[in-house]
Amino acid sequence: MRRTLLYRKLVHSIVATLVVAGVATGVLYSKAAAAQDDDDHVLIADQFNNRVIEIDRHTHQVVWHFGNGSDLPGSHSVVGTNDAERFGPFTLISGTGTPPGLPGCSDTVNGCPDNRVFIVDPNSNIIWQYGQAGVGGSGPNQLNTPVQSLFLISFPRHYGPHVLITDQVNERIILVNLNHQIEWQYGTTGVSGIGPNQLNNPNSAEVLENGHILIADENNNRVIEIKPNGQIVKQFTAGGTVSGAAFASRLPNGDTLITDSNNNRIVEVNGDDQVVWQYFTNMQTGSNPTPLPTRAVRLHNGDTLISDQFNDRVFEITKAGKIVFDQGDLNRPGDGFNQLNGPYDAKQIGDFTGLTPPFDLF
């Protein structure tokens, strides 16, 4: 990852803001950690192993992790994590929780909630948190199944660092400042629908270079692009074929990359919603017939990094569909060397071309 002057200023700004916000940070990061060469490291939300891991893609070794595997949320644990992103030396993690009957949860009746979004330092200390461990709700400092979060330096008409949270069961996308105040929201709290200001099981939200917000509206089988005032300006369904929109990002060429989960497909559509590229993750010998991929991100080299949830793997493919990297044993869950269990999200650190600010950081 290239370390620019802008980057260093950004890190110091984050630290200063956390301190101003009243966070007892201690030593937030070491110079060694901030200067680490992690060009070839991949950050993975290893959902049913209740952990976030950073792996070296050459050796497949875990070089950093958060989460001790417990299915109870705490200061050193995360339950059913669906999303993680690295910004500077910090890691933003979504503690989604696990419904009953799925791996990684011992409570077969009530499930194992987490309901937090939090920032950890390189030493795996939580330095900021929104939501209460194991408590679901829609009141102040409460979430219900947060599935994705995004750290923002700026948001249209809202200045300073914020966290954009996809609060799935509350049917909303919220912008939270570091003082735990909601400053913006799309979606009517607790109401699922397809009408104005309504979502149905939203699964991600990304901010675009034009200031719009791109939302994967999962159970409405669509991706919508909205203005901050809530006006829908575009809708993407790959010609009406998308089923279970798990994630979406805008590519530099203007196309939109969609994780079409129920179709076990990654699909790229142009501005007219026409399919220009697609890849099915269940065609390999030994694959789970319904792996339900949850995340696909485009890398700078043009390859696509895919989180293939119930195939228990993360892999990178070329435009021609050739696999050039994989982590995890195909359709064999585990927590040992080079094993994953329901990985929900993966990003190569410092390499994600979905247009999210600051756009010129790397």
C-alpha cells in the first residue's frame, strides 16, 4: 500500500478525532504497524469462526486476527462477523450475530446476537463502538443485525469522520458520528417495503464519487443509487434477474458490480443495466450447489476477489474466470491452517476499486 502524505495526515486526523470524541485510546498504533508492507495481505470476515483475520496471500498464514471464537460478544470477541475494512492501522468490524441453527452459535433457540460496529487497533483493542453487545434495538446507540459498515472522512453536507452502517433488521442505512449521534438515515426504521424511503433487508451501502449512495437492497432484488435527499436516481437488477443483492460497488468505468447471491453469481452491469460480465461460483467440481456468495470486489489489476460463503473460501479470478488465488478448502469448513467457515467478506488491503471516499487515498 502506498503511504502518501495524505495518508499520514488522515491517520493523525483519525487519532485526534477519536481523542476529542472522548475515546480512551492509549497507544492507538505503533509506527511499525502503520508502516507494515501489507500489499499482499487479505482481510477476511470469517463469519462462523467468529473472527476477522488478516492473511498473507503467499503463505496463507494468519498474520493478525480479532476474535477469540466465542459466540458471546465481548471486548475480545465478535459473533458472526459479516464485514471488515482496514483504514490506516485501524480495522472497522461489523458484529452481525448468528441466527439459531447456523454454525458458530451454540444457542439453537435464540441465536447468538452481537449488534455492534466497532473499531479496533493493531493490538486488537476496541477503541470505538456503536451498538450494545448482544442487545438488539433501534434506539440511541442500538443496532439490530448490522451487516456492513464503512468509515468515511466526509459525507455530503456532513463534515468529519463518520461511520455508515447498514442496519439490516432495522431496515435502514444510518450515518453515525464518533459521538454516537445519527446524522443521516435512509429507510424507515423497522418498516420493510419497496416504496419511498423503504428497504427490504439491506445488505450494504457504499458512497460514490458523485456523492450518491449505492445500496444493495437484498430482498427487493435490486441495487439502488440514491441522492443524500433520498431520491432514487438509478436502479440495477441485471435486467430483472438479480435475486438476493448482497453487495454492490461502482467501478471506475461506470459499471456496477453486484453480488447476486441467490443466483450464485457475480454480475457486472453497465449504466443501462445490461450484463457485460458474469461469473458463477458453483460450477467447480466439488462445489456446494448453492454457495450463496456474499461479496465481490474489483481489484486494481482487473481481477475480482470473491467471498464464496458456503463454499468456505475466498478466491480471486481474472476477467476470463481463471482462479489465481484462493484461501480456504472448497466446501470444507474449518478453523485450521488455510481453512475458513462461511467467509462473508474479503478485501485485499489497500486495493478496492469500488468508489468510496477518500477516492484518491491510494
